[in-house]
Amino acid sequence: MRIDPASHMVVGVRYAPSPNFDERPERTAVSLIVVHNISLPPNEFGGPFIEQLFTNQLDPNAHPYFEEIKDYKVSAHILIRRNGEVVQFVPFNKRAWHAGQSTYKGCENCNDFAIGIELEGADETPYEEAQYMVLATLVDSLRIAYPSLSKEDIVGHSDIAPGRKTDPGLAFNWDDFSEQLV
């Protein structure tokens, strides 16, 4: 997996552009990776709904839960589906809207300096081996493309928004993931 330095995109993956991004603050280096999970409807996998949410095309009538989230303007840089498929929504040099109110090492607004990676999943559902493999490969590629990223600065959403967020959840095996990193 390779990151194109000119476009800040993963080479060869599907791009579904999200309108939910803006510029990072000037002179702000990418220095954090935040691992999330998402499933739409909750605890259901597959289907077009995550992509529709991130591209503001989610039909609120398609499922009762969607009425609750119909006005959300959110995105992530990357989605890794259960089968390992990667979809990019926002170039890495732009600020995706994934972390919300958040703090890391005393710095607030983690979206300013973080890359958001969503795993199709749920807190209590084990992730697929393909997702771990792709995530590790992607993180290794990001660390090459953005030298300001360290192996220690890979966290869950729950780490930067404790009490507010729980993802990637207890089912995410941090030890197995860490062992796959170069």
C-alpha cells in the first residue's frame, strides 16, 4: 500500500469524496492516528450506508436509526470494510470530521492533527483478520509518508474522548494489531 505524496491518497483504492472536511490549521503536522468503528444500522455489516453517511447521501427513511443521524456531517479519511476493502473519503492532508470533542497529550481538537480510520465493526464484535492486516499495512505506509507519526501515537476513539466514545471497543485486539506493525 502506497501513499501518493502529491495527492495524499492511497494509491489504487476507491475514492468516495466526502464534502465533510476542511483545511488543517497552518503548520500542523499529522501526528496521530485514531482507530474508530462504525456499522450502519448499528451492529449490521455490509451495504452502502456508511459511505452514504460520509457523503451526505443517507436516506433517513431507509432505517429508523437513520432519522437520529440524518443531520450529521461526519467523515473519516479511510474506511476498512470487514473483507479488507479500503475506501478513502478525505485526502490525508485535509481535516476529516471524525474525532469530535477530543484531547490527546494535552492538545484539543484532534481532528486538526489526526488521521481517522474507521473499521466496519462494533465494540463487541470481533474484527476480521483481513481488517487487522490492512490496518497494519496502511499504518506502516502512513508512517513512511508522514514521519511525524510514531508507533505510539495510534489510539482508539475512546482514548481521545473517554466517557463519550467507546470505539473501537473491547473486541479490538491491540496486541495482535501492534505485532503486525513493521
